Amino acid sequence: MHRAALSGSGFRAGKLWKSLPLVLLLFVTLVLPASAQEREKVWRTLTVSGRGTESIPTTLSLVNLGVEIQGKTAEGVQQEAAKRTSAVVALLKSRNVEKLETTGIRLNPVYSYTNNVQRITGYAASNTVSFRIPTEKAGTLLDDAVKAGATQINGVSFIATDEAIASARQVALKEATQDAQQQAEAVFGALGFKQKEIVTIQINNASAPPPPVMLRAQAAKVANEDVSTPVVGGEQEVEASVTLQISY
């Protein structure tokens, strides 16, 4: 009789356990403590960041130039600016420049002040474009663009080709990874620890910095010099940074 009661009680307990919500069972599973080995893997880690740089020649010039016209009427200056800009764009297309695009179109009134009275005395219109061209051709093209009607040379930046930057980025990433590994080996060696495995890898940066810019006054000087004067771009550095988390 007593044994039957116990059996019945066990049956009810088992039935109650099976009726527990699935969410509660999942919670019990999730809060179970990690093994000592897993806890050690999380806490016994070294984090190191490595840097890599690769220098490449800048073989392209990124040029920004335009046309600015002043006159008495808005319509007149706009039409003249459009006419000269069309001639400049036609020249650039004939030289097969890369990434040619319009970067600005402006029409503004020109004011004069007499006895603290402001009056509109005319209008100024400007159209600007940007493009890329091999650096060895930049000096001749700037001179020809001025002859075609350009009145502004706003700046020249020296950059490497997209292919060269992509290739240099891979090299810089490899150098950054090796730098991080060498740092880790030095630390582990000094402390007498043994490296186990790389837990995480993070690429923090792998890009080329903004290209150096030839200022407007410098660019204008180049355009006014003899067309045979070379424009030399120099070098560009591509940087990369990699962070490793290593267990020991």
C-alpha cells in the first residue's frame, strides 16, 4: 500500500516535470556554468595590434579646374561660361581623361557698396569639373585647358591607381598581421607562456590616406610654365592595422 503511494507520487512528479514550459527548460540549460577549460580560454588571452604600411608611386593626377566669367547680365555670363566649359570638356574627352564629372555650377550677383548702399553691379558664373589623368600628361593638359577657356585651376592631387592601392592593401595587411604575431611572441617569451590559438581577428583599418594636394596657387604656376615642365607626384602610403586575440 505504501509502495503504491510512492509510485503514484513519482508518477505525478514526472508528469509535472514534463509539463514545465519549454522556455524554462531552455533557461536552465543556458545558465549552466561553463567548464573550467572554457572559462580559462576566455580569460587567459593576450590582445595585440599590429601595423603595416606599403609605399607606392602616385602615377595619376586628380585635377579640379573650371571656368569663371563676370559680366553685366546673368544670362550673358551664364551663356559664356557654358560655352567655354563645353570647349574645355571637349578637350578633356579628346584626351581620354578618367572619371570626368561636373563638381560645381554657380551663378552669383556681384555687389558694390557706395555710402553704405548695396547695389548689384553684375554677375559671376562658374562651372568646375574634376578628372584623373596620368601624371606625366598633367602639365601639358593644364596648359591646353587654359588655352581652351579654363580660368581656374583649383587643385591637383596625386594618387596611385586603384589596382596599385588594392595590391598594396594586401601587402600592408600581411605586414600588420606579422607585426601583431611578433609582438605576441615577444610577450609570451618574456613571461614564459605558450601560445595556444588565435581566438579573434579584427581588421581595424586598411586604406590609403587622402592624397597630397597641390594648392591652387601652385597648380596655376604649373599651368603658366612651359608645357614641357614635368609634374611629379611622389609616393603614397597605404596603411593597415590588425588586432589579434590569442589564448595562452
